[in-house]
Amino acid sequence: HIPTFKHLHSHDVRPPISEVDFQNEVSGYGYKGFRGDGNDNWVVEIERGDRSDSQSGRRVRTLRTHFRLRHQLQGCYLFSHKVKLPDWAFEQQEVTCNKNAIRDNSIWFVETNNNELLPASADKVNYKVPGFLKKFTELQVVMWTTNAGLTDRHTFDSRPSSWPRLLRGINFWMREHTQIYLLGNPFVWWLSTGSILAYAAVRALLILRAKRGYQDFNDSVVNKYDQLCGFLVMGWFMHYFPFFLMDRQLFLHHYFPALYYAILLSCSVFDLLTSMLRPRVRLQIAAVILVIALWNFYIYSPLAYGLQWTRSGCNRAKLLKTWDFGCNEFPEEYSHYSSGSPTPAKAGVTIGGAGEGRPAMVVEDVAKQSVESPAVEQKIEPGHDVFGKDKPKAPQSSGGAGQPKQPQEQQEPSPPIEKKVVQAAKDVVGQKKGGEVEEEPHPTDHTGVDAPVQGPGAPPPDAVAAAAKPEDEEE
């Protein structure tokens, strides 16, 4: 290792993350001038060379030779995988010595080689400049591999079958009774989906007619629009269908590239359907479509820009039950915004679910809950982990709130009389502050104070109560 002069080292010790028997830790060991030991020895096994460099298959050559490193004593191979180390290692990939190593994750090559013993005339190599096709192929493989690993579920994810129908959107932001929710323009969205279905139906009809001997494709108009619409449908299909092959989490915005082709297709269908009309009539129809699209944009603009909205307006705009933006968050009238006290109808805000078999997720109004019903302090049984599965242990001594109880085998000897009196005073304070619930009753005197363990020279109950009195007054 150049900065620290340490050697690549491995031994029969488990790595920090992959703690399995067939993987060993790999670390840096030694110092400058240290000759090392047998655990620093690695055997170079050449995997393959480069076709343009005949020597790279026989000896290690920078960039050109791909090789494996086998540990001489352990027989494992230097290995790296996608498992990341913690923050102390800057989340770098974990490198281990793996006895069951996968070939692709065990191949290495030298990227940079600087050696003072090499003459100035030594051969120099550099990376090969890839062509367009190789760059394109590598980019697609990397994107596919990366996206395939994102398999976690999300509250607002959706599947491709729901996108053309606009069954649900994505909640981005909610604050001060306003909300930003990703939802397409319903009119434009459904019009584009209808155009795709219309093209598919007409294309199937033309194919059926061609089978029966009709020559529709010889018509220049039919041929023109068939090629134009067919190109746009193919673009829509290539941007939409691959998502069905992915198991990763998907969202509505993944449909946007395909949506552009669908909108262009709707324009082509409009041009075809109105091609026989007069230009003035076509303009009037186009104006009506534009007005409807702008009207839809105006209705749903409060969700797009986080504007003020009313609960009734929100409910009228919710055309589908699967649209899960929270109408209960908005006030009844716009005047509530100016008064600064918009009050929702319910204490909960629906922010997700209600789509594709997922129930709505409601975030409770925590502030209101704390006012109406103050939180009760949880009393933890002594010696029991609330997050674990171990059974509660019987308390060994009486103490105030938050004092851990020691098991019987670790219990300290009985304290002196002075400590017992102080302990009894702490018991009183702990009871008034909501101390722990005891599993077994303790003997008490008439004052209600837990009587300490009686031993030689122990004070009477009155003395214990007297010792606790100053603490009561102070509280």
C-alpha cells in the first residue's frame, strides 16, 4: 500500500461484515522495511490477456492482463462484492479472501504502474477508447443491473399496468394544509391512451380486411398515417413495455417518456379524423380540445403547485377512488387561510394507499393527540428489554425510576445503614414520579414507604420515613 507501506494481508479471521466461514479478513499489515510473513504471499493466476497485446497472456501487463490473486496459505481468492462497509470505511465495498469466490468478482488488473527501476523508454499503455456501440451497450447493462437491485416497496409505488389509466399519483409534499401531488392532466392522459387503443383497433381491422382481399394499404392517405402512427406506437411501446420485466419499485413518473409518444399519437389521430373537414372547423375543434385541457390543468393546479384549495373542490376533483391525495387536509372555505386557522375535518391525513390492493396510510395529528390525551409514561419492568424476547427477570432490590436491577448472581453485598436510608428516600421520590412497577409486593409500613431489607442495626420504620421527609418537601 503506497501511502502506508503495508502489505496485502489475510489470515483465518472473519471479515467485519461477511462473517461466514469461507471468507477471511483482508487488511494491510506491516510497516516500511518490514519483510512480512507467509500471510502476505499471494499467487498470481492470469485469467486472460488482451488480443492486441500478445505478452499480456503470459505475464502481467498494466491494463491488459486480467488475473486472480490466490492466498498461498489459505487458498482463498481476493474478492470484492456489493456489500458496503460502515461509515468508518466511508461505505466502500468490502474486500475479503473468499474460498467460494465468484469468478467475475475475483478478477483484477493493474490500472497504474510506477516503478523507479523501469527505464524512460519503457512501453506505455492507456485505456482503449470504446466505440459508440460499446458505450451504448455498457450503459444499458449498467442501468439494467442497477435498477434491478431496487426491490424495496414504497408507499406510492405502482405497476406499469396502472399507468395508462392514471390510477394513482405520487405524494411529494404536505404542509400548512397544502399539498403537492404528482398527477397527470386527466383529459390529456386518457385521450392519449384512447388514441393508442384506437390505433390498435383500426390496425387490426385493416389487417383483417387485407386478409379478405381489400387493398386499403394501397391508398396513399392510409399508408401515410399508418406509417406515422405506427412509428409513434412503436416508440411508446419501447419506452413502456420494458418496465413489465422489472421487479424494482416503479412510480408513475416512469411512464413519462412513453406518454410523450402517446400524446403525439393523439395529435396524429386528430389530424386523421379531421382531415376531411374544412380548416375553420378543424381549428374550432382544436380550440375546444385546448380549452378542456387548460380547464383540467386549472382544476388540478393546487396539487401541482401546492396552492390553497377547499375540501369540497378537492372532493369534486377526485374522479377515481384510487387517487389518494388527502382532501381532509384542506379547509371548507378559502377564508380559513387568511384567518390562519384552517381546521381539517379529521385528525388524520390520508397520504397513501388505496391503490392496487394497498390500504390508505393515515398520519395521525400528533399535536392534537398530545392536547386531548397526554402520553402516559411507559413503565418498564426491571431487567427486561422491551424490544427483545427475553422473559422479565424478578427484581432483586427496590429502587427509583430508571434504576436497573442486577441479577442475583451479580448482586452486590448489602449496603451499610446510611446507604439503606438514602435508598429508602429515593424509593419515595421514585413512587411519586411514576417509578417502576414491581413484580412482587414488598413489605410496607403505615407510611406507604417500601421497607428496606432488615438487618443488624437497621433503623425502625419511623427513622426511614423521617429520612424521606426532606426529599418530599423539596419535591
